[in-house]
Amino acid sequence: MKKYILFALSTLGLATFSCNVLDVPVESQFVSSNFPKTLSDYNASVGAIYSNLSSQFAVPYWRMQELSTDEAILPARDGNFDDGGQYRQLHYHTWTPDHPNVLTIWQWAYGGIQTCNRLLNITSSFGFSDQEKANRLAEIRAMRALYYFFLMDLYGNVPLITDYPAPASPATKPRAEVYKFIESELTGLTGKLPAKSGNSATNIQQYGRPTKGMAYALLAKLYLNSEVYTGTPRYPDVVRMADSVQANANYSLDTRYRDIFLPNNGPQIKETIFAIPYDQQIPGNQFTRFGFFYYLTQAYGFNVGLSIAMSTTPEFYNRFNLPGDFRTTTWLAGPQYVPDGNGGFTNTPVYYPNSTTQININPVLTLVPPKPMDLGNTQASQASGVRSIKYYPDANIIQATRLNSNDVPLLRLADVLLMKAEAVLRGAPATSVGGELQTPLVLVNKVRARAGAQTATSITLGSMLDERARELSWEAWRRDDLLRFGQFEAEYPLPNDVLKMDKSSFRRLYPVPTIELRLNTNLVQNPGY
């Protein structure tokens, strides 16, 4: 991404962290020889929080949130891209405690938490003024709360570690206790974090870092899913947090939907509340590598080797059916034409190399048994499955890394508006913002209007899930939405499918990784595993 963001991504060496302090090498700890002595040293150590975040969010974390739903699927192609069955295990809900993503994300999140705890310890004794110290502590605590949100959401009951050094064998804490900790941290920080500013230079410095808006929006997520997390609904609190975000007039819906996700997105995007910065040297964003159709690369201005595998299911793509909706153009489906550079397409067909056959992407995913979740690897089967170009391919992508430079928004205003609409549909009183009574229909039509979609005449709780699908596809919220709507176990069988989804309700949580249970006997495995 843009060079002015890279200050946050400079890093000291990061070591994988397990919930057993004995698993952390000594060189990953601060001792007298490597203790930050200058502000530059300190800033580099803080950068480790953010480099850790970007390193795994857009691949293994994203896959746990999306490949376990109808939104994304990574089928094999005559055995290619099977990778030990890890993608079909997510698709069919048959993952085990040894699944590679289950371990990677557990260690990723606790690695971030350990870095935060270590820096909280350092910051208290560093030579800052009282105000600067308070600001730094608030930033670190907010990031720690975000990591705990990821853990609590995915795994449920997890150790709650706030000390550094960490205890040798931290015990599992109930999900409700972790929920209360996240809530307490975020509510206690809203007065200490900076607000989004109307000054572009200030926003550049704040971009990718916690703000008041980030705390409010993350609390809205926490409250929206509160019934899933704790059994107690808190929909009026969702409205309260959404209104707190909107109280800052510097947040507004961007005029063009596509701008939010372009390779040059960044602090200029008005609706972004919290984003994870990427560029072609920051590992993690591989949406083009895994999800684009490689025969189209030259038409989009680049030519590197890609993986051709990831797409969406026909059932999910069918939701993109609103007249005039620009969001439909964020998918590659049907006959393919050269892009016009403005989010649309010319009337110039794209042909296969050395051929007069136009590329035609078929939404239907017809499996070819007996290989499981396999489409075969003919030219026709390669073109099976609608591809997402929401994170628009970067014309400057290079073969050496095959990384996207598109930043990934985690929290943005359109999501906040839809969260408020859903909360009101679920019984919370509607409130006014700027003199406008924000009913669910008003809020949904704000989001639709920006995308150029046909205005809705009514909105129900049942149709709200489709609204969120159209607006937030590929943004790592689908699993949470399906859980909240009671549809996580819904089947969407593919033609010739010989495997069946495991509909067990215990799959609503991921398991504690096997290796962590062996390292720490105080951990408790989630039921069913």
C-alpha cells in the first residue's frame, strides 16, 4: 500500500506464540539488550501489532470466515488445489483440531495479544508525557481487544491473558467473560482514542490504527452478535453505537462503491472506519492470486501466474439480482469483455489465447466424482465458478509476490448502517440522526442508492441477510451473519456432490488446536471435538 502507512508495519522479529509461555523463544522477549531506547525503536515495536494483523487476516482468517459458508468455495481441479482437503473440510464443516487454519489463527491472535501485553508493560515505563502515554496505551489496548474479538468469535471459550510475561499454562475462560472484557476495554477507551478528522494529514496518520469510530463500530458488532455469544440480545446497544459512529460527520458513504476496494484505496475513503493496509511487499492479501481467472490477466493489464481456484457458489451469486446494482459488476460471470477502467466493460470480447473462443464463466459448479469437491481441469471446468473482483486486480501486481495492494476494510460505515437497520428490525427503537428518522427501510435504501440499486419498498428481517450479502461480500463477515440468522448449517448442494455437510451445532465454534492442548493441560476443548 501507500508508503506513508509503512511506519506502522516496520517490525521487530515476531515469534509464533502459543498459550504456553514456554513455547516463546527468548529472542522474542524484551531484555536489556533489545529493550527500546529511542522513540524510533518504540514505534518499530508497536508496528509489530499491525504487521502481525496483516500477515494472516486476508488468507487463513478470511478462509475460516468465508470458506465455511456459501459465500466462497475453493474446489479442486482434477486434484490441483486440494491441499490435503483443507478447503473442502471448511466447506463441508468437517474440520478437525488439526486443521492448519485452526492452529494458524489461534497462534496469530495470541501472538498479537502477547505483543500488546508486552508493549503495555513497556509503555508504562517509557519516557512519554502523561498525555502521550495515555494515547499510546489506548491504541495498544484497542488492538488487543480486536484480537480478543477474533478469538472469542471463532473459538468461544479461550484463555484471557493480560499480563506480561504470560502465565505458563493459562486456563480457559468462559466466552461470556471474554465478551465482558472486550466490552469493558472498548467502552473505557472511547474517550481516549482519537476521532476521525476532517484534516487529511491527520487521517493519514490515524489510518489503520484505532479511533473512537473503530471502538464504536466493533462494539456494535459485539452487541449485534451478543445473543450468539452470551445468550442475551442487546440490540438497543447496537443502535447506540451506530449513532455514536454517525455523530462524527467525517464519516460518510463514498460516492462510488468501487473506490472503497481499489488498489489505491486508503485514508481518502470517507466511510472506512478501520482498514488493514497492504501493498505488494506486505504479505497477506492474495485475493487476485487465488480468485481471479488467469486467462483474463492481459485484458486487465497484467500477466502473472495465478491459481484459478476460488469462486462463489451459485446460490450466493443469485442474490445479486437488483436492477442497476453496481455491486453485480464486482463478479466475473458469463461472457467476458475487456474492462473500461471505470468499473464497467467495453464491447470487446476476451478470447482464450490463440483462439476465437470467448471466455464464458459459468456460475454452475458441476463436480466430477470420484475425487471429492473436484470440478475437473478441462478448459470448461476451469471457467466454472463466478470470480470476485471486488478487490480490483492491481495492474502492477508482480510475479515475485503475487500480492494485492488493495487495503482490506474491516469496519466501514455501510456495515454500521446495516447493523442498525437489523437491530431495529429485531426490536430496538429507531432513532433520528441529523433530523432524519432512520428506519430500516431508510438505512437500507441509503446503502442501495450509493450502489445504484433499485430502491426497496419494504425490508424484513428475512431479506436483511440478502442485503448484507450484496453489500459485504468478501469482507469476512458471512460466517457471523449466518450464525446470527440461524443459517450456518443450511445446505447448498452442488451437482454430482457425493459428500454431505456436517450439520452438528458444535461446528458453530472452531476447536482448540491439538498442539495447544498438548502444550497446556489447563485448556478445555470445545464440546463435540
